[in-house]
Amino acid sequence: MQKTYSPQEIEQACYARWEAGGYFAPAGSGEPYCIMIPPPNVTGTLHMGHAFQYTLMDALIRYRRMLGENTLWQPGTDHAGIATQMVVERQLEAEGDSRGELGRETFVERVWQWKAQSGDIISRQLRRMGSSVDWSRERFTMDAGMSAAVTEVFVRLYEKDLIYRGKRLVNWDPELHTALSDLEVQASEEQGSLWHIRYRLKDAGGNASGVHVVVATTRPETLLGDTAVAVHPDDPRYADLIGREVELPLTGRTIPIIADSHVDPAFGSGCVKITPAHDFNDYAIGERHGLPKINILTNDATLNDNAPDAYRGLDRFAARDRVVADLEAAGLVEKIENHKLTVPRGDRSGAVLEPYLTDQWYVRAAPLAEPAIEAVEKGAIRFIPDNWAKTYFEWMRHIEDWCISRQLWWGHRIPAWYDESGRAWVGRSEAEVRAKHSLAADMPLRQDEDVLDTWFSSALWPFSTLGWPERSEDLRVFYPTSVLVTGFDIIFFWVARMVMMGLEFMGAVPFREVYIHGLIRDQDGQKMSKSKGNVLDPLDLIDGIELSKLIAKRTSGLMQPQMRPRIEAATRRQFPDGIPAYGADALRFTFAALATTGRDIRFDLGRIGGYQRFCNKLWQVSRYVLANVQRMPAGRTSSDPALAQLPERWIRSRLACVIDNVRRHIETYRFDLAAQAVYDFTWHEFCDWYVELSKPTLQAASLTETEKIGTRFTLVSVLESLLRLLHPIIPFVTEELWQRLAPIAGKTGDTIMLQPYPEASPQDHDADAERDMAWIKAFVLGVRRIRSELNVPPSRPLTALIQHAGPYDEKMLQTHRLYLQRLARLERIETAAEDALARRSATALLGEMKILVPMAGLIDAEAELARLKRDLGRLQADLDK
């Protein structure tokens, strides 16, 4: 073995062996255990959130696999409609071409070509993280089987009147010309203005006070689509105006004043304009009052023919300037205030989004939500932590219909065909539509141009990946799946929809548990984003990166190029030498240790360095064991006299405790506690104590080889169990070390990942050994504390004088003197009388017993007294405070 741990030399070769051996496929004879990977975007690369989430899933899968369960971790990727289309469109633009010039069929072929060449980047990165997914079953949301499932679900829902087409408001991206889901909207606080505009009362006459009402708006151009002005029904200022009409500026129209409790009397003047076609809240008010909906925009956010002639064809922001100027010229602007407002932008295009009235396809969500709510209420699905069930219920009990159509070319095309009158016919194919509805072969039909929201296909993920609508063997064995591991930000967008679809089409919940983890933030608690320049690539932490390459990565493709100097300076300050290669195991251990129950998880780079040192510690202790044990003594059991010495009994008892704790913590998804428990045992009990306790035995010339067997056996057996205990979290280094240790330990098998997970038995727990060892540790630590306080080097032997030792203390002093002298670096241990020598000694207490270390010749007594007085004064001052 090399002297130091080098993850770069073992990890990738180790993974290749695993994959070639087919070890990731379901093979256990126990209960089925299945996790569906949340499908990452095919355009994506592994980010810190992915790496964190996949580490936790892999730990669960490896743990269950070692328990002998029939374990499947189902991999796959999402076709990512908008993101993928944008990637290919940009390539076409660079080539001087466009999507429109290619036509739909050729463009879609071009996307498939891109997917074949570049779509497996994240799969390669998953391998680098050590993810033990069954690659032979990898799925893609646009593959033939998945597409068939999507079409089948659409048709069945339509036939049950759970899918319909309607004209409603959507989040509209005027650059991409498509509707967006709420998850694709990034709301940012930006500086804007609040215009206070006078709307004259109809038939008021003159310009006297009280002849107009004032409304406040951040989007004055939308007043061209106003259909009412609203006030709160209990607002006394406007009680006598309800039911009257006002003249809508610049339009020649009049609109009514209505009363609605949604209006906030404290905002602005307490009088608000209602534009049902361009505001979500106004749309709801318009529905309640039966107001007309006047759309004044085209799909690229220019003003259409519903606007007055002067504004038609203008971009929305140019129209805003013109409208404000015309209002000011007419004396209708009362004042303009600076105002911070929340601006919705598309997460892909960065364009300001518009609430836009269009014809779209919708899922009627409420009937699907009822059984999904009941499933959680009755415990068929359990959220972990359970407080997230409240979030789930809040969303589901106020659910609105789901807009599932997108104006894209890449995706599952909606299986609907229109005749010349515009009537829609839904079916699995055009041929089925014609046959089912007896439509003539020469009757013109055109398929809907839109595709389905990518969340629609991913909502089917737990059963479509297993072969549905065919009743496959995989579906019988692995559905419902065992647990879903995901972030809280997509409980509604993905989790809830999978529950609804699973119950509707499988008659059973898609998973029994939902483990909700927090989101990874930077060391300051900030969200990692390209615009902030604080993104960390997990592969850069694994394999390292030079400073110049890190700066280039963080500053390329910025939407705000002016941020480059700030991002570069921050990167140079935080990573003056770039990022060293920590290896996948160190990163995985860090993620496990950070997996608390909180919403936000701060990633501190210092932690990963500490866990790399842990991996190196494991490497070094393995070198020690292998150097001292060439073969495992056969036929040993825990009752063997050779194993009856205190250190051996103690470490086996401590191992049993940590096995019980780690198993319990993994079962309850407390990866942080599992990581801490196994870290403490490895470093502080096995390495710091038992290995040191083994050295006096192994190095004692007075002991025979037979007398050393117990120590050698324990070193090997505990280390081998420890490697299996650690394997789900740090698979690479444990595999490498286990391969070297297994022959000595008498273990058979090709890989640690198929070995049984450690299990403790009641007889492994030894309370007497733990009590006795606690006494030894307290004695040694007491002497070490004295050394530290007096700055006595470890190499200098000391004398320990004992006072007030009880019968148990005397027994321990006699029985374990060798260990005490070796670990505490003591030359002698003697009983001391109450004399002057004892009083001029440093003292440690162990129960009623005193451990005295004479200071003569060790320190300047007067200087030590002065130090103690200073400490006493500081402590007294603190106590006084």
C-alpha cells in the first residue's frame, strides 16, 4: 500500500469494476427496495444539489443492498423541453440557421442528434460520484416506452373529462413564446415606479375636487385593457361610488366601479384598476364579477389591435413610455413614486414574463387531489420530517387546474387533432381518432402544435419507468417504490403530481415515504447561482481545479457581464490556489454529515478537507493492521480466552454500539447522526484508543505469539466490520481497503458492496468492559491534561502519585498498569502520602482518587501560580457578569 491515501488512483478504476461486474442490478433475495432517481435535465451538469441528493440515495441503496434486499435504483434523465430547445436553437444561430427555417421535423431530428452526442454528460458525472444505479435500465422521458405511457395517460384523462382545453391566464415568456410553470419563474426585487393616475368619473363635469378617483399601478400600459376599477366594500371613502362608471383614460371607454374584498384599502389610494387579461389577481376578481377580458398583447409582447391606434405594434415598454407621456399631457398623472417591486422573469430566457390570456390544455386537478390528500392523511405516504406534510396539504387543498401545454417543438406532442372547424379530437394516433369517431379518410386533420409540460411526463416516472402501461414483472415487484428523496421546493410540482397520477393509474401510492432534504447554500448561507459567482462544481471538489480555470468557469456566459470583476476578485480571495482534489469519498462524507433536518445547508469547504483527512486516517490504520497481521487466526469466537482482555472486549462493545446507532440513524434518514457516530468511533475509539492499546501487546517481547492472537484477531475483525459499516457513505476507499483485508479476514466475495451489513448481537455489548475502559481513559486524559497545561513534552516520562484510591481503583491500577504507563507516558505509578511533595504537584481527579504529578524540575512553580491566579481572576470576572 502507498503511504498516503490517493483517491484519484483508485476511484474511477473501482467504479469501472463495479459496473463491469453488474453489481448494481437487483439481485438480493430479500424484500424489494426501490428508489427512483429524480431525473436530471438532459442538458444539465451535476451541481451541488444533485451531488448532495444522489449521495443520500446511494447511501440508502448500498445499505439496503448489503441487507440482502432486492434493490433497484432506477436511473434516467428528463428531456427538459425549454432548456434543450434553447441549446439547439443557439447552435443553429451560431451556424446562421434558425428553427423556423429547418421546420419542425428536421429541428426535432437535430435535437435527437444533439442528445446522442452530448446528452450523457450527467450520467458520466453520476458515475464519478459513485452512484450505484442500474445503468442497464436507464430511461429517458422521450424514449419510445415513456412516450407511449404519456400518450396513454393523456387520452385516459381526457376520456374521463379530467383534461380539457380552455382560455386562461398563464406565465408567458415573450422571448420563448411559450407558457411557463411557476417553477420556471424567477422572481427578483427590482427598482421601478408607482404611477398614480386619475380616472374621471363619468358625467362628473368640470375639474372640481371629487370628480375623479386615483389608481396606483406599476404597469400603466395595461390600463388599456382595464375593465373595472375596484374598491373594498367596507371602505367609507368610496361607498357612494360603487356602481358608478369612470372614463378609462386614452381609450374612449367607460368602466364600472365595483366592490371586492380582495382590495387592500391601505395600498395607494385604496382604489385599484382591474385588468383581468393581464394580472392573476385581477383575473380572479374578473371571474367573480363577470368582467370581460381584453387582451392587449401579442405573443411577443407588442400591443395588438385591441389597443387604441396610437399604441398598436409598440413593444410593451415603449408603449408604457408613450402612455405615461400621453397621461401627463392630459393632466391625468397625479404623482410618480419610486417603488421596489417583484418582477417575474423566465429562468431560461431572463425575459420579463407577462400574465397572458391564451388557449391551453389543463388537467382538472381537484378530483385527482382528493385521494392524494387522503393517502397522506391515512399514512399510506409518510413525509420525513413530518412537518412537510403540512406544506403538502396546504398546496393540495387549494389546488388549481394544471396548465400542461407548452408552445415548443421538443417534447411529447399533444395527441389532439383539429378539423377545419377547430374541433379537437383526442386519441393515441390520427388513425385511432379517425376510426373511433368515423371520420372520413379525406377529412383534413392537423395535430396540435403544442407539446406537454415536462412535469407531465415526470409525474408518471415511478410507474412509466417500470414498463407501464404493460403489466410488467418489474412493475409487480418494485411498485410502489420505497422512498422518494427530494428537495422541499418541488413538493407540489413533482411529488404531489406523482401521488395523483400513481393513485389514478396504478391504484396505489407511488412511494411509501418521502424524505425531504434541505437545499445546499454557500458558506454564507447564500443560494448558489451563476449570477452571484458562488457556484461550486462537485467534480472540481473531487478532481481539483486550477485558479485560472475556476475563474474562467465562474465568469463565462454571465447574463450580467459587469459582475465579472467582482466574481473574479471573490474567487481569488476564497481560492487563492484553486481547489485541491479531495476525492469523491470526502465529498460524500461531507454531504452525509451536512444532511440535517433544516431547510438550508451551508457548505463549508473546510469540512471536506476534514473528511479527506478522515479517509486518510482510515487508510493509515489499515496499513497498520495489515503490517501487523499477515493471516487471520481461525476458529476464534467472542468467548475465546484470547479475546477476553479488556481492550478487546471494550472495542467490540463499542463497535456493537456504533453499529446499532448507525443502522438506526440510516433507517430514520438521519445521515448526519450516522456520519458523526461512525466518524467518532473510527477516529476517537478505534484509531486513537484501541490501536494505541494494541501496541503494548504486539510490541511486548515477553508475550508469546499465542498471547497476541486476540489482539490481532480483533484488529482485523473490527476493521473489516468498520469498512462494511462505512461503505454506503464512502464506497471507494472502503472497497479498496476491503479487497486487501478480506483474504486475511477470511472473507469471500468479489466486492464489499455485496457483503452483509454489520449487525450487532446483545452479547456483543459489555457494560463491565466499557466501565473499566472509561476509567482507564479518564486516568490517561487526566495526565495528558496536566502535560498540556504545564507544557511538558510527550517524550518526557513522568511519575504519577496516587491518593485516596478505593478498592476498584486499586484493582484497575494493578491489573492495567501496563496500559496506563504506556498511554500516559509514565515512568512510575506510586502511592503518595499527604506530604509536601504531594502538595507541590499538579492534580487530576478521577472520582475520589487523586492523580498527582510532581512539578519539581518540570516547571517554574511561581510562574505557574501566577498563571493560575490570572485564570482564576478571568473566571471570577465571567461569573460576576
